Amino acid sequence: MFPLMLLSTENLHHYLVEKKLIQSDDLLSGNYRVEIAAGRNSVFKVTCSNQSFLFIKQSKQTDPAALQITRLEVAAHQLLHNDPQFTETAELLPHILLHDEERNVLISTLVGNSVSLHDYLVRNREFSTDLLVQQARTLSAFHVPAERISNSSFAAILPWILRLDEYPTENFQGGSPQRTELMLLIKNNELIANTLTRLKHEWQASHFIHGDVKWINFLVADHRTDPKLVLIDWELADIGDPLWDVAGLVQSYIAMWVFGLDNDPFRTELMPGMDPFNIPAIQKPVQLLLTTYLELQQIPEDRHSQTLTRIMEYVAVRIIQTSVEGVLGSDVIAANNIRCLQLAFNIFNDPEHALGELLGIVPTPAYP
């Protein structure tokens, strides 16, 4: 055993053998390969001679909150694989092979021959109709009403960004002068602060949700032949508003345009090679994504306008979250952080206008 020891390339093989997930002679066979992935957790991708593909994630934190996050991810996988309400979702996510609570290690099957949706789209520079429909189908498949599931592990906690008024401005999430300054910009802006508070009180915890949907949490399996989407990283799964997940995905499309301006505060045009992600280019794909989702969720037409407006408001919240997270560990507030806040302000100021400008959608007025 390796009590309280972080896994590393040096001890990982012995740990996996001990847990009977690989064979002891895999290391000597020459077919044992380890890839280290960057992130806030220690992440390893392992391939062995018997074609075992393992994804190992260990939290670098030892506090109760970190342990609870892993427990929730395990609970989400158990629910999605075992609850009859999710009978069609097994192929849309990996399988948990081991949860070592003592070391806060989670090991699941690794989706072979896969890349993140972000890397896939950057590489191919085009939006596949099939993958857009798959994105909508994936979210719809997981968005089961809360009353249909019996798991009590989920506490229906609001996303932290909607509870920003509850946190101190200084020393927020570890704190830094830059993060404090950004928090002041957010809290001192009346429109942003009031809209975050309103959305906090209007939040409806009605469905099971992923909680952190974005391009990098989708894997494209068999990406060179028959691309299939797999949704990973269920750390923030909970009972919440399903439109939060939809907004997270839409925000990924818009964020590519924002960050395509680089961090040059004077740049007004996208960097070379980023034209496939400009606003006109993303409008039709996102329209297809949203239209498909609304149809699959059987949302009545007279509620489309209201639903799309709420999605747009949540997109702005996710953009603010991206801005706050972007200054973590940085000694400057970059131009893109400010662009994110300005964009969120513009959306909050007139979300229906933002739907037209950003997504090319003109909501149909709802008549009584």
C-alpha cells in the first residue's frame, strides 16, 4: 500500500498491479504506456498490452471538499449506469473501475482513439451536423426530471458563480490582487450584480445535470472514422437547471470567438486561422444545436422565446465565470478577462438582442 502518497509515473505501475487492473509483466513487455495530462488534478492515461485503457484521476487536495467532489462523481456514474431512467446513456460515458477513497483516486475506462471536442473542432475547423445533433441528444438523454430519480447524494447546490454575493471580495478562492480587482469590477457593476442575484433566486433545481458542460468535457471517440461523443468529468453533477448545461455548451462556441481576439486589448479582428469560429460561422451550428435540444425536450413553441432568453442569460453567467477563473494564478488581468465582462454586461442589458447579434436568433414574442 502507498498511504497518503500521490501517484506518479514511478509508483503508478505498482499501484495498478496491486489493484489488479493490469498485469505485473506489462511494464517489461514494452507495451505499458503512460501519458500525463495537465490539470488541477493528477491525471494519467494508461495503455497496456492486453488493450486495457485506463483513465486515472487523483485529487491533489486532501480536504473534505475534494473528497466529496470525488464521491459525487462516483454517485453520478452509479446513477447513470444503474438507474432505469438512464438506460440509454451507458455508451455516452466511461465506466468506473475503482474508487480508492483513502487516496482519493478514481479510475475509469479510457475512451480509446479519442480527442476532446475542443481539439477536434480546432483541428477540423468545421462543425459537423452529426456531432451537433449528438451534442443535443447527449444533453437531452441525461436531463431527466429530478422526481424520476431516487438518488439522495445530490444536494441541489447552486453554481458558485450565482452565489458570488455570498463570498468576500478579498481572498476569494485563494485570492490574489488581480482576482480581488476583478471581483470588485463585478460586484460594483449594478447591472451584473443585480442580474446574478435575480438568476440566483429564479434558479429551478428540476433535472439531473452535468454541471460543467463545455467542449473539453466531451470526447470524440473514433474521431477518424465514425465520431461518437462521450461526456466526461462529472464532478459537478447535481440536481439543477438543465438550461445551465445547454448554456455551457453554447458558451464554448462564443468563447472561441472571444479568445480568438488573443489578449491584445487593441485587436478588433480574429487572429489568423480563427475565421471558422467567428460569430457568423457559429450561428447556424448553434441554431441547429438549440433547435434539436428544444425538440428532444419537447419544450412547447410558446415557451421557446423564454427558454432561449434564459439560456442567453446563463451564457453570460458562464462567461463571467470564465473571466474569474482566468485570473487564477495570473499576475495580470488580461484583455480577454475584461472582454468577457463587457460581453456579459451587453447580454444582461438586452438578452433578446444578444440572441440576434450572437446567434442569429430572433425570439418569437409570446402572446397570452
